[in-house]
Amino acid sequence: MSSNAVQIAVFIALTALVALATWWRCRRERHAADRGRDYFLAGGSLTWPFIAGSLLLTNISAEQIVGMNGAQSMLVAWWEFGAAAGLIVLAQVLVPMYYRYKCTTTTELLERRLGDPGIRRAVSLLFLLGYTFILLPMVLYTGAKFMQSMFQPDLSLLTLAVLFAIGGLAYAAIGGLRAIAVSDTYMGVVLLVMGILVTVFAMNAIGWDLSGLPTDRLTLLGAPDSDIPWPTLLTGMLFAHLFYWGTNMVIAQRALAAPTVREAQKGIYAAAFFKLLTPAIVVLPGLIAFKLFGDVDDDAYGRLVSHVLPSWMSGAFAAAITGAVLSSYSAALNSAAALYTVDVHLALVNPKADAKRLGRWATIAFTAVSLAIVPLYTQSKSIIATLQQLNGLYSMPVLAAFIVAIFFDGVNARAVRWALLFGVALYAVFTFVWTPLHYLHLMFVTLLSTIAFALVGSRLMRRAPIAATAVDAA
């Protein structure tokens, strides 16, 4: 049997095995999947190992592995170290609040705190735009990019993206969050083992000797002209983690699906511990690839895997990467469907609609739109930098809304809605028109400016009647 045939056979067998194990696990558990909360939050039955596994695999997908290794620099390890801090904030501050207010979506907390459904829908809209035009197509693109660089199949990048989209759609639309979390955990074990093996084989290929690499590739203190200047660790990067791990529906949804706060916290703490170890999988291989192949950007990881792993093991690793792509994609689809169904459709269109059926149609629509966006990302030089920069368009305005809602009393919800528009517009100017500082500093400036706008605006509007405006209708 040829090496390609072995790779394909192992890939198909392992992928099918995880799908079968997921189906078997989920079919034994009865839950009221017809209700929105139960369908989108797995009936509140996820135990801590599945929460931890789903958190990790949702985060560590192709855009993470390919993009961070593609940077070929130790600096990007800060994205992993900072994640632990964001997870601790989620466990200690936000999860107890989400459970106290019985939230189905993270945005529901804003409505409960500010007493206004409009702010919930406005933030949900920002999440939906971010997921549809940034996160979902980026996951598909990076997954297809990895498969191309590793196997050189006779398929276009868009064709590979379509195949990933179909697989992710199947998990999200048919199984809901329960199937996603279970498959995440099983495939997460495979990915963790295979990722460590790749690093071990790669280190062996260079004789366990990283000497000869440029010092700027090995430092954790970024220079002013580097991708991550060290002062940004205290500004935009810190708050990017707070947004991603604390308020982002794709992540927090797993923590909301536990039976108790304590069970959710156990899963989060386990995920935080493993995030401190993941640089061995998402950073170190990129440095090794630099020593072996030079500066090859986002092709680094795929080339390294195909270079150091035996054929059958390459097939297993391809299955693990496929699982990671399907995990992140299906997770984002499920979260987008939850936000649209619960926060928009049931609230504004038809409160008696079948949440499960509506959620499935929503996932199909989000899949189609995200596939149409994939070709736009083929021009990006650094995936991880592009992803983080674009996320600022909605992450900092949304985080500002949460900070204002949680830590300040007597805030006018209408002022917060106007602040959201202000924050998006300000960061858009910084990104596309005028960029005086590093984008992480500009994220911090956007956050502070949006909070100030909301607080000042709230003071001015406190006694003013709420008029029907375009923002109110959001």
C-alpha cells in the first residue's frame, strides 16, 4: 500500500471513529432538545472534562496552530500565557453572574444588568457580524491552507473549505452543543498527543538544538517594531483575552452548559492549566520550521508535519487537525445560531418558533455566507495578526459594554448602544484610515474611549426621554 493510501486510510478511520463515539455517547443521554436553552446549552449537563476539552479544542483550531506557528516567533506565546488570565476572570467573575441571571447567551447578562433588551440585541448583532465575516471564514481558510501545505491534494483551497464547512454544519445542526463538546473532547485528546509527537519528532530532526535561530525569534520581549511590542502586553493584549475568554459566546457557551457553577469552574481551571503548556504545540514547531525551511510564514506547520512524521502518523494528525477545524467551526456556528435564535428571532419575530428547527436553518445560512468570504483571506500574510487585528472591530466595543454594565450603576442603556457604534467606528478609522500606534494599543484606546463615551453619554441622557432611533431599534 502506498504512503498516500496509508495516510488516507488512517485519516478516514480515525475521523469516523470519533464521529461514531460521539454519536454513541450522545444517543444514550436524553434531554429536552426542543427547547432553546437545552438545544444550545446541551441541557445544562456538560461535566468538567467535556467543558475543558471543548474550551481547548474550540480555541486550538487550524487558525491557531497554523497561524501561530506561521509567525515563527516565540513572541506569540503570549497569546497562550494570557489566555490563562482570561479564563480565571471567566471562572471567578463572569460565570457566577451568568448562572445567577440564568443566561442562555452571554449578551443576556447585559439585558439583565441594564434592564434593556435593545443593548442585548445590539451586542448580539456585533457578535454575529464578527463570527460571520471574520471567525467562520478564517477557520475554513486556515484548515484548507493546512491540508494544502501538508498533502498537496488535487483540490482547490475553496473545495477543501467547502468540505470542512459541510462537516462542521453536520455537527452543529444535527447534534447541537452536546455533540460538539463530546467530539471536541475525544478529538482534543488525539490532537494533544499528536501535537506533542510532532514537536518531539521535529526536535529530533534538528538534533534537539535550536542554536542558530535569530535572537529576535527567541525573545519574549518584543521590540517596538515587532509583531507584539512588550508594552502591548499590558494594554490591548490583556483586554483582548478578557473579551475572548470572558464574554465571547463561542467560548463562554461551554461554561454555561454545566449543571452547576462549581462544575463549570472546574472545567475552566483545567483548561487554564493546559493553556500554559500549549506553546509546545503552537509555538515551538514554528521555530523549528524556521531552522529547517527558513521564513515560510503560514506554510510552516504543514511542511514540518509532512517532513517529520511517518505516513500513517501523518494521517492521524490530519484527522486531529480536521477535528480541530470542525470543532471551532461548528462551535462558532452553534453560537451564532443561538444568538440569532434567542436574542433576535424569538425576541422580535416569533416568540413561539421552534428553537431547534430555527437554529438549524440559521446554521445553514451562516455556513453559506462564511464560505463566500473565504477567498478574501487568501491575501493575508500573517493569519494570526490579521485575525487579532480584525477582531478589534467588535471585541473592544463589546467588552466596554460588559465593563460598564457590570461595574457601574445607573448607566443609561441608550448611551451604551451609541457607545457601541462609536467604538466600532473609532477602531475602523484606526484600522483602515489612520494607524498612529500598534493595533493592540489602538484596541486599548478604543476600549477606554468607548467606556468614557458610555459613561459621559449616560450622565447626559439620564433624565432625557428615550426616543425611537435607529440605535434603539437594534
